[in-house]
Amino acid sequence: MIAKKMTGFVENNSAIREMFEEGKRLAKEFGAENVYDFSLGNPNVPAPKAVNDAIKDIIDNEETTFVHGYMSNAGYEDVREDIAASLNRRFEENYSKDNIIMTVGAAGGLNVVFRALLDPGDEVVAFAPYFLEYRAYVSNYDGVLVEVSPNKPEFMPNLKEFEEKLTPRTKCVLINNPNNPTGVVYPESVIKDMISVIEKKSREYGTDIYLISDEPYRELAYEGVKVPYLPHYYANTIVGYSFSKSLSLPGERIGYLTIPGSMKDFETVVSALTIANRILGYVNAPSLMQRAVARAIDSKTDVGYYDRNRRLLRDTLRDIGFEFTEPYGAFYLFVKSPMEDEKQFCSLAKEENIIIVPGSSFACPGYVRLAYCVSYETIESSIPAWKRLMDKIKEGA
Ligand code: PLP
């Protein structure tokens, strides 16, 4: 018999993954070119050549016992130095290897953070809609995810409700900027106001509240939109970064955490995070990938590719009559369901071989998420299907 705590997860297995499997089944039946799969955030842009070149060169020229061996649980020291130097260049910081812990992607990083910070019953506040795995990550350590309701249709954080949701048990505030699933980027003014609320409440309760910034989409911002760097505004910030999207390496499971030296109890927090990386069984982030991303640290994914997709999908859906807030980050479009039940809308879309994910998978029913990290041609060839779908809805399907 499986653990009671697991039964809910087994019964409600990820809808995103389910849609992805459905997309593969439809592709077999109708041919991949006739299926428009917008379900999963799996980048269609190949990893930069520098990454593949680095992997080959490391294998050919570095000592293999070193490359494939164990190292410090926080990661290779030279890799962490290289990442720290890159962050110092970009964000005018003063980091060293001691501020960086290499992780098994952003997901591994968040699990390490919650293992290190949460006592049972501690609360983590997140803004809906959010990446639903957050619920699982928090519950892994018997924490409680506290939700701030979706602030439709702009999806900027509702700071009034946020303030009401902060309690003496609040240990972390978890934000994701640029955002999955909305594509919204929170600007500096919103971040500053959010931090004022955190500071006010932690003073009132006499508690430490950690701001956890989940940033797999940091590099994906369009039209010159700036993504604020949170440690500049609040010392108790842990940034969780990932190379899954920024270098198109989601299957390789590589990312890192940044812990600013000004954080309260810095050394104890870093020790706890490093030990959590070990005792959760990750032991360390994948060794070859650590070395590869360090060498390719200044490489960039083709943001222009995603931007082109973004513009085409945005204009197409707007012309057809769908409603959404224009996304300036990540590679998602969060569209208001033209039918009350968005799951029914997803089923209707599937009849047109369009695979999309219901907003209830992100704690926001009534909307659907489209991942546009697909090929431009997929979006182009999906246009007639979107039109047919809207016609059907207008006819009262
Ligand atoms: N956080 C968000 C908001 C995501 O969208 C994802 C993946 O899609 C993750 C975390 C997990 O990323 P990783 O592949 O780096 O573990």
C-alpha cells in the first residue's frame, strides 16, 4: 500500500503531462504535422552550439575521474566561481563560490530550499496562477502552501490580499518572474511594494520571511522589458535559477541557487541548503552538466525565436477574438476560456488537434495555457484550427 500522502498525487497526476501524452498519441494517429501541441514547456530551440562543444571538449580533454566523480555537495568550486563572476558582471554583485549552490534544475533547487527552511506547518505564500508542482514541493516537507487569488485579467500580484495572507507561520514567499503560466513580468514598482508588505509583516510578527524567486525564465523577456533582480531589494532572498529554458537543457537537470552574503544567518542557511542537497539524495548536481554550463555561461538561447512565435500567436488569437493579457516574458500565453468550463474548452480544442492545458492546473480555472516554445510552422499551420474552434464555440458547440 502506498503512503496516504501519495494517494492524492496518484489520483490527480499532472494534467500537463497527461496532455503531453495525449499529444503524442494524436501525433501517431494523425501525423505530427497535423497536431498542434501547446502543452509542455519543452523548448524547441536547440541548446547553443557552445554547450555541445563544451560537452565534447570536456569529455576529450578533462580528467574523466574528475568529470564523472563526486565533488562538494554544493558543486564544483571552479564552476561556482565562474557562475558568481557572471552574476557579478550582470547584476553588479560581489558573489564568490560561497554564494552559489549547484542544483538539479529549479525543481531540485526549490526542494532543497524547502527542506532547509520549513518546519511542519510552516507556510509558503504563492500567487495564483502558479506552477502547480509548488504544492507538491511544499507538501514534501509538510509545509502549507497559502494561495493569493488570481488578480484577473492583468495577473499582477494582489498585494492587499497578500498582506492578509501573511501570518506568524509565513516562512517563505515564493514568486516566479517571468511567470509561468501567465507570461507576465512583475516590474520593479510591484516588487518594491511586495517587499514593503513583507518587511512590515515580519517586523510586526518578529519573524524572518524568506523571499524565494523561482527564475527559470529570467532570460526570456521581450520588447526590452526588464526583470528585476530581487536580491537588490531584499537581503533574505534566495534565487533559484535553471538552465532548462535559458540553454534548452530541461532533461539535463541543471540549475543553481544564489544566496546573498547579506542574508541573515548566511553561513547556517548555506550549510543547511548544501546538506539538504545531499540528504535528499541528489548528492550533487549532474557533474558533466555543471562543467558544461560554466563554459557556456555567456551563451544565450535564441530569444528572437520565441518572440517571433509570441507575436504570431498573440496576433492570430487576438484577431480571432480570444482574450488575454499580452505576455512579455517566458513562453506562455494565458487565454481566457471562451466557455465557462475551461476543461470543456480544452476537450473541444482537442477535437481540432489543439493541445492546451486547463488553468485549473495552475490554480486558475476559467483560463487555459498555451506554451509557444513550439516551431513557428506549428503556430502557422494551427491558425485554421483555431478559427474553426472559435466558430464552433460561437455556434454554441
Ligand atoms: N518553476 C517553474 C515556474 C517552471 O515552469 C518549471 C518548469 O517548467 C520549473 C520550476 C522546473 O524547472 P527545472 O526543469 O529547472 O526543474
